[in-house]
Amino acid sequence: MDISLVKEKLGLDLSASDVDVLAKIQDLRAQCGDDGPDLDKDSPEIQLIKAGQHDSCCTNSDGSITVTLEVPVAFGKSEPISEFTLRRPKMKDLRKAGDRTSNPVAYTATMIATLAGQADKIVDELDGQDVALLSQVVSFLLGRRPRTGK
């Protein structure tokens, strides 16, 4: 099926992204009271990451995910950082991050910094849009995904 036809039927511009299409479908299903299968519990971003189709994410052979930042982080006199590679989390990472329910922002910031091997001061300078995507990547890495065999 032609994606332009799908976008038209959903009432979206032809320039709408895949994330916009998935979000529109989720909104329509929610309006109908349809909870759908387990896949619908994931955000559109996670669905694209799972499918290996997210424009800003690349899944590496070791299970880590490289995210291209929308707004590179410039800190001090060093070169701006344009990518973060988040490795698969371990139990020690979860212990370090603490309780995500009591302070979800601190939890997310700690997980991003730890999994990316970046200093807190670098993570603190991330653009909000990049934080949102990196948060989705952390959620994906914590969820069920295919094994890498390593």
C-alpha cells in the first residue's frame, strides 16, 4: 500500500513523518476505546526503534543504540557532541539510577549519562527534544528486545 494514500486517509500532510502516522493511528484507536495488542503499549518512537526504522537511531551489533542528536551539545572548548551511544543496561546501572517513581527526571538523566558514558554536566546541556528521544531509547533498552547472542 502506498504510504501517501495512508497519510491522506488519516488526514495528514504528505510531509508527515512515520512517527506522526503511528501517533495518529494510536489516537484514533484510543478514541474508539480499542486498547489493541501489546505493541500499542509502546510509543511510536519505540515502535520505530524496534523496527530499525527510526531516522535518528541506529541499533548496533552489540545491542547498543546510537542516537544522532538534533541539537549537538557544545561544552567548553571541545568539539560539539553530535551522537550518544547508549549501551545495554546492567543491574549496577539500575541501582545507581535509584527509584524512578520518586524522581523520574533524575532517574532518566542518570540512566542517559551512565549508559552513554557521559558526564552529568554534558547530559544537563541536552536539548529537550533530544532528552525525549534518549528517554525513549532508555525505555526500549529496559524492555524486551531480541538477544544479541553476546
